Amino acid sequence: MTGEMIREALAWCSALNLGLLLFWVLWLTLAHDWVYRIHGKWFKLSVEKFDAIHYAGIAFFKTCIFFFNIVPYLALRIIE
């Protein structure tokens, strides 16, 4: 496996993960009440707790994308 292949894989992983993150944010923004009702059937959550959990999840996912996809991609771009 060459450095170019790893770079391409990291670039695609970054693009796919950012797309998933965008989908999550848009879905939660545009269909918040519906998503809350669905989750409310499974779990006893207040709206505030539901929002806090999703906000923390989005922040964690964004941080993971940055550290595990984008930073290694940029490091490989710098050294090659």
C-alpha cells in the first residue's frame, strides 16, 4: 500500500464522514420533533436531555473526523 493510496482512502473517509455528519445535523434540525417522538417511544428523555445527547454526539463525531481522518490526511500531504 502506497502513501498515495492511504491519502486517497483518508480523503474518501473524510468526505463520507463529513457527509454523514451533515446528514445527522440536517436531519436533527429539520425533523427534530419527529426524531424526538421516535426516540421518546424507546427512552424516557426530556427534550433538553435529547438535545444535549445529540449535541455531544455530533461534537464527538466531528472531533473524531478531524483527528482520525483530516489530520492524518494533511500530515501525509505535508510529508509527500
